Amino acid sequence: MNRTMPADSPAKDASAVKADELRESAVRHLLAVQEQGRLTSEQVRTVAFCFGRCERTVYYWLEKAATAKRERRPRFEATEAIRVKYAFWEGNVSAVHRELVEEAEAGGPPARSLSTVRRAVRRDLSPGERAGLRDGERAQRAHFVYLRRPIEHRNAAWEGDHVEASVEVELEGRLLKPWVTWFIDTKTKVITGLAVSADAPNRSSVLLALRSALSVDEPHLPFGGLPERIRVDQGKDFGSKAVANALGQLAVILDPLPGYMPHLKGTVEALNGAAEKMFFAGLPRHTHRQRLINGQHVDPDQPPLPFTAFVDLLLRWVEWWNNTHVIDTLGSTPAQAWHDDPAPITEVSREELRLLTLEDDRTVRTITSKGIERGDLYYIAPWMTDEVSRSVKLRLLPHYEDEVEVFDARDGSYLGSAFLSHQANDDDRANMHRARARTTRRTNGTRQRAASVMKARYRPVTSAEPPRRMTVLAAEETNKKGEEPNQDAMAAMAIVEPPSRDEHLPAGWVSPLGGKRRTAPA
């Protein structure tokens, strides 16, 4: 069924405007040729044919355009002064026009009409410039055009960021909004690792998230390996020496981006926005939920989630994002895109990751009888038994002092873990007692063996003469005491007397002399 379009429809208005613009453009070209004295009737007929008009109409257009050009006043333009007024009044063109009228009444240039000023602002200022002068730089950036990075392979680049969850959770009887630190692969959109902080994130949050992201042994996040580079913002936690050293030892490039340019790490920024709309919005006590006229939430007394429950739900959502959620730009789930990528994965062992993602204490300390002193704290471990006076260095997670890793200060070799002395439990005390007892037994045994080696020995005599002192046995020979006798040596020393030919042998025996089997006499 054919439908007629209303006369005032937008589509018809747009087509009419476009036709008028084409006609004006053709008339301008003809007028320019006419002013040069080169206009021919053939050119006029061509334009008339294209627009479906007669030649007389085209000549009328030319005459009208020439008259308007002679009578046209200089076009009003949005000068720098107009732009300043527009910015001062935050985009209020009427206020700008009032100022122009006041200046004209005070002896300034004549003021144009409000519609002329509004048309000049709309014509001479771009949409982004108008938004920036009206609402600020953030509004202007919404009109920018950005480049896209070339498509690479998995683990070519990650992006990391902190995001404050817009949800109030309960921890130890108080309400707080947790922070999530996570990393995402820019090619496959896989979330490789994360860490959740109950308070403001710091470099320990970044190190724990890195440990989770680089490991491929996490049950809920089996993605990772070593990326080529990681893009982060200029936060002091991401740019700390601990993070730079941890990544530098793994030959991973840390790429800090300029401040206030989220488009340079758009993948993780898109993840932050998706988490806000797809996860945080569905949890109780969402702080960005609609409010009543008095500014209060609809249900201000809604019970909050415990912190542990929030973390559990977050891990489930991350698993859904990686394995179930289909991303339009990929045409598949992130996990499928990850597995379809043939780029090799460089793995790092969990123990190596744990040691590398610790911060160096950068202080040489000495093991004392109380352990390793660090401020008002003392660290001990069973392996420290008999190691007093050794110089060591500590590595630990920042702001987490319950456990440290100890390294030799001279050669950097790893010695072991240590825990706070005042937090030792019954098992720790028992291990310390067993370590001391084991060390004591080993040392006492060595001393006893040394005493037995040095003990005086005398050769026995068969006559009345002074016994001669025997040579002290070597340690190797002393250690052979109690071993089984050497059967080959004893066999060589044995005297074997062959039996005579007339001797009767038991049934089944063979004489070495004749080589014939003999049978016992009946």
C-alpha cells in the first residue's frame, strides 16, 4: 500500500534543503563565470535542464543573486570576543545578545538580532567547541574522534585499573565500598586476574592482582602468562618501584599513560562501565540507584551483603564474563577468543610469582636470638635455628606484615619464610622445639664421631712388651664401621683345599678336578 508523506515531514524538508543548496551552488558558479565575461547560453541551458526549469528562470536566479551580492551586508561572525562571552555565560546566547545590545547603547558597534547571533554561534563554533565552552573539557571530549590500535594477539597488551564498587557491603560491623583491581587482555577481552580491597587500593593490591593475572593455575581464572606490556594510568600505586621491579624482572613493559586520558586504555574503562551496569546495579545497597524527591534511596534500610559474599559474587560474574558473555566485537566469548588465538603463552611458576611480586625491604638485617628485628616486630622460623648472626634481606607485601620471605644478603639466595614471633601458635612452637632438638642431635652425633676417630688405639701383643700405638684411622675408614664385610675381598683371602679323587661327594656335586658329576655310593 502506497502512503503519501506529509508535507511537513522531516524527510521532505531535508530533501528540499539539499535541493536549495545544490541550486545555490550552481548559481554561484554561473555568477562567477558571468563576472569573468565567459558565460554562454549553453551553460545556462545545461543548468536549467538539470533542475527542470526554463532558461529564463536560470537568468532570473542569476540576476537575483547578483543584486543580493551587491546589497549584502558583511556577515556577522562569532569573533573571539563573542566566544569569550559565550563561555562566560556558559552557552547562554540570549545573555550574550544582551551584552551586545548594552555595548551598542553605550556607543559601541550596532547590535545584530538574537537570531543572527544564534546563527553565527551555531555556524562558526563546532559542536565540540560549543559543548566545551558550555560544560567543560569532559563534555568536549565526547565529540572527539580517536584512533584505534592495530589488532594484535593475546598477551600482546593488558590494561589495568582500579574501580570503586558502587555497592555498600558490611565488614566487621561497618559499611564500606570495596575497590576492585583487575587486568584485562586487550585482544580477547579476557579478565586475567583481580584483587579486591576493603579500603583504598595500594601497591599491594596491584601486586596481588598481578600474581593472580600472571598465573595460569587459578581455578576460576585459568588465563594469563606473561604479557608483552601492561598499560596503566599514572597512579602512584601502579607506578611504584615494587610494581616496576616485579614486572621488570619478568621483562614485561610497564606503560604508564598520560593523566586524564581514559581513551588510551579504553578496554579496561569499558570493563569498568560494564561492571557498573551489569553487576553492581543488581546488588543490594547500590549507591547509584534512583532516589526519591528528598534524595533518599527507595529502601535505605536494605541489608548489605557481607564482604565475603560480595567477593564470591564478583568472582562468579567474572567467570560469566569470560566463559558465557558474548561480546559483539568478538563474535564469541572472551574465553573462546582466547583459546582460538594461536599465540604461545609463557608461563611462570606459582612459587616464582609469589617471590617476584614482593617488595624488597632494602635493608640489611641480622638474625638474632629473638629472630629478625623490623621496627617493633620480630620474625622467626624453624630454619633460623643455628643461623644467628647471618645477614639477610626481607621481601614482603606492602602493608601486610604477618609473613615475610627471607633472602641471604650476600648472594641473594632464598632462605625461607618467617612469621611474627608474637603470633606463633602451638604448631609453630612445636616446630621450633623440634628444629632445635634436631640441630642439637646432629651436632652431638658429629662430635661423638670425631671423638671416636681421635681415640687412642694400641696393637695387641703376644709377649711381654709395650704395646705400640696404632695409626689413627681416616675418617672415611671410620665411617665404614658397621658396614657389611667385603665379600669379594674375603673370597680372595680364603684358602680352598680341593677334595681328593677318592673322596665321596654328595649326590649332585661336581668335582673341580675332573669336571664329572659323581654319585654317592650306594
